[in-house]
Amino acid sequence: MSLLRVEGLGISFGGLVAVDNVGFSVEAGQVFSIIGPNGAGKTTLFNLVTGIYKPLRGRVTMGGDDVTGLAPHLLAKRGMSRTFQNLQIFFRMTALENVMVGRHMAERSSLLSDLLGLPAADRQTRATREAAMGLLERVGLSDVANATAGALSYGVLKRLEIARALAASPKVLLLDEPAAGCNAVETEAIDHLIGEIAKSGVAVVLIEHDMKLVMKISDRVLVLAQGRHLAEGPPREVRDNPAVIAAYLGDHGTREADRAHG
Amino acid sequence: MAGKLLSSRLATLVLLAAIIAVVPLLAPSAFYLRVAAVVWVFALAALGLTILMGYAGQVSLGHAGFLGIGGYAVAIGPAQFGLHPALCLVIGAALAGLLAYLVGRPILKLKGYYLAIATLGFGVILALIFHSESQWTGGPDGMQVARVTLFGWRLSGAVNWYWVTGGALMIGAWIALNIGASPTGRALKALHDSEVAAAGSGIDVSAKKLAAFVIGAVYAAVAGGLLAAMNGLITPDAAGFMHSIELVAMVIIGGLGSVFGAVVGAAFLVVLPQALTFMHDYEQAVLGFLIMAFMIFLPAGIVPTLRKWLLERLS
């Protein structure tokens, strides 16, 4: 049974079919990448899977349970976490507090103990802070823990979003262009981090434009074009698929992929 | 170190307690204590909005409606049913909370301007009810509130009410600070910045907004009850639109999301009109001008701006 399984998913916006009959499945410990030209429907697909849009057609299951169209916070409770292409950071909070919010589901305290500041609430906050600090260390951001998120750079915030998503201890992690706008060093760090996350048994779904990164770390790659399933398979196979080359990668992309494989 | 101290819960409470303790020593007459007591009451109501607007980022332009519920509960309960005013204060708070819960469910689905207008409409309806149900509320003239007797001791006079309202404010500030530092507070501040990311972290966004709305309503109702009992009178004006706007202005002038800011904002809008009475006809104009000046020069609000300035000085 796949950790995440998507079948025949589809949605249209005012007559425009944005995602049409797309399916895939991801196993624990796998890195599954979704690529495709701009406007192919990658982020829309993410929004369908994570409950931000309700699909018109199709099914999403997690570990065999139907979770189609569940509200985002309920999907989070079932172990689905994500990051966002256009950053969704709590800008007024510190980096540490951002990750602490990610621990929300692990927090055990009642509204009453929160109101009265009972020791239980303070204990919970201390435990959350410690866990969040550990996650910041894991993504290499412990030195900016107390900086206000709004003052941090784009590349740092990309990693902060990953730390916040990891704080929820997800089974399925969807990363929407985690390396966008990052320099070579930051991309390298994110590459390494994604590998580690997958190794810990998380099913990672990745949208990414950096082909070098995709070809290097993916177990399987799904190519979308105009909202439709164009090809799927191991990176090497997808890269050599003539339809993919024609529709998306082009001559330039093939050379990139070649270089990635050395 | 200095930063930690300035932002700690205890520091805010100690500072507030010190101010409440010192004012009676400096006040030349009972009139000043009376004004201060009104400041504490409005600060308490503003604290409810600090939780709703400052933490959770949800505006309410009808909050004085809840103030009215608390006020009329303390007026109607003893007059019509012979209930003890203290019990009526609790009933008023519970009623306001319940009403906020029922109204909040549909209303809080709205965002920004739409939420503002919906809450405005809600406040207008409440004020209208207090205005027109004259067999219960005394109509436009309002109604007298019976003097409060606690444990055989008659609660009256500026000094007694000063301490009662000051104590209520301390409790309200303590709870607001607790919420701010708790998992619930973090969830509220998170959904303020990004609802989609908050939901993605497993936060039930609508439930948290509703909780903030209910808590804010209870604060306002308690403040309204105290105000009515202290004044011995409640009128529909207390629940009116102008009071709702005043509460919002207090929170913003003092500093959105700052507990101490709510107190400073309340002091600003209660004390200044009194202090400006010597200007006669120009009083309102000068007040408006001062509000504009403060917003232009201290856009983050008085308390956050001062805190930042102090921190920079100390480090």
C-alpha cells in the first residue's frame, strides 16, 4: 500500500482544465519529483493533494484511507506537510517561533491551562522550543533562531519552511520548489537535506525546476504538460523519453541532465 | 538580557501593578481616581481586542456591543430578577461569550474589510436592541444600575472602584499575557500572518479565530458590567458604534498585539479628552489631530516603538 496515492485527479477553473486525470503514487523513503514547464499545473496539483482546492474528479489516499478534499489541517493531522512556492512564512514571528508553530499538533495543552498560564502550558512551550531548536540545527539555521523571519533572506526562509514542515513529523512531505532562488551552496544543502529526509522514511514529493537537483535525488519523476500526465519513470528514463524532450526539456535540458549524470 | 526582561510576562505585570499602585499617591483628588478607573475598564475591554486583533489579526467594529451586553446584564439582572450584581456580571460575560460563539461561526469566515463590515452590522443591531427594547433597557435614556453590595460592604466611591477595576485589569492582563506565550497564542499569531501555512501546520484556523472572538467578547462584557456598576447607569451609547471605534483605536494607538499597549491606548483616549477640555470648542479637533500625529510618527503604536527605542539604547 502506497503512503500517498493519487488517482485520476482533476480540476477546472472557469472552463480551463488546470489538472486533468493525473495519478501517481509515492512510497515511504522515496523522492518523487514532479516537473513540467511553467503553467503545467504542478502547484495546482499540490493544492489539490493538500486540500487547498477540492478536486472535481479523482481520489487521494494516504496509506489506503481516502482523504480526498479533506481540509488542510485535517490532512496535516494525518501526516501530510508541505512548503509553498510563494513563501508562506509567519513574518512577524522569529525563525524559532515559526518552527514552534509547526509543532502545533504535538502540543498537549488545553485552552484553560493556556489562559491561566498553568505549569503544563509553560512546560509544553519549553518542550516545543527545544524540539524546534533541534530542527533549526538540522537545517543549519540555529544561528538565526531569534531573528524576526521578516528580516531573513529568501534562501534562508526556504529552509525555514522545510524545518517548519518537518516539525509536524510528516509521513508525506510535499516541497514546492525548495531550491528556487537559492545559490549553489544553498541548493547543495537542500539537496543533502531532502536525501536525509527521505532516508528517515518520509515520502517526499518534490516540485523543482533545477534539473540537476531533480535528476540527482529523485527515485521517480512525473512530467506534467498542460495539466496532463506526459511521462513517468526513473529520472534516466524520463530524460531519454522523446516526448518529454520535445515537450519540455528541449536540447538545453538534455545537456543539463547529461551533465548531472557526469 | 534587557530584551528578555522587557518582553517577559512578569515585567509587564510588575510595571502595570506599579502604575496602578502609584496613581492614587499622585492623584490630587477623587476625580483623578475616577478617570483612572475608567481607563482601567476601557483597557480591559481593549485587551479583548488585543487578543482578537493583535494576536489573531481579526478586526471587530462591533465590539462595544459586547460591552453593552455586560452593562445591561448588571443593570437588568438585579432590577428585574433580583439577582446579585456579581452573579449578573458572570451571566453577562457568559451571554456575550455564547453570542460571540453563535455569531462568530458564520461571520469569521469573512476576511478583512468584509469581516469589519459584518461585525459593524452586528454591533449596530445590538445597539438598536438596547435602544428600542425600552421595557427591559429603559430605551434611549438607559437605566439606573443598583449599588453593589459585596459581603455586606457597600461598593461605592471613586477609591473603592479604582481598586476593583485595577484588580480586574491586572487579571485581564495576566490572562492575555498567558495566552500570548502559550500554544494557543502561537497558533493565533501564526494564522494572523498566513492562514494557509497555519492550517498546513495542523491548526484548525476557524476554531482558533472563534476562540479569540469569544475571549474578546467576554473581556468586553466584563468591562461593560464594571463600567455600568461603577457609573450606576448604562445607556445604549455604551454599546454604540463610536465606542467600538474607540476600542479599535486604543489597541492600534497603544500598539497592536501589545498588552501594555492596550492600557496605554486606553489612557490616551480616556485622559486626553479630559485634559483638553480647557480648549473648549477646539477640543475634538485637537484630539483628532493628536491621533493623526501619533499614527504618523509612531505607526507601530506607542508601546512597541518605545520598547524598540529602549532596546536600541540598552544594547
